[in-house]
Amino acid sequence: MTEIVGIMLVDDHAIVRQGLRSILEREQDLRVVAEASSAAEALSLFMERVLTQHPGDWHFWDEFEPGRFLEDA
């Protein structure tokens, strides 16, 4: 059985999140578990829902603004 990797998409552009979701949903072992439009919203959502519903190892990666994700929250 393949382990499912949960992903939270964070981007201020809904069209970017939709595009990434459509690409990721093609993969059987990837699942988008949440979406947010800002770092603050992402951290709040992560603490309130994602962490409790999807426990496990979590890694944060900011492709476009290295070092800014947690800085903005």
C-alpha cells in the first residue's frame, strides 16, 4: 500500500492554487488537504485543522519567497 502525502497549498492567487491542485490530484500518493491564501491563514488553518486531522511529519517549503513564509505570519 502506498503512503498518502498530504499537502497544503498556500498562494495568494486562487488560480495558482487551482492549477497546482489539478496537477497534484493526478498523483495517487498525493492529496491536497487544505488551501490558504496567506501565510497567516495557512498557519491558523494548520494549527486548527490540518495538524489534528492529518498528524505526522510536516515540512514547509516556500518555492517563490525563501525565508518569507513564516516571516509574513
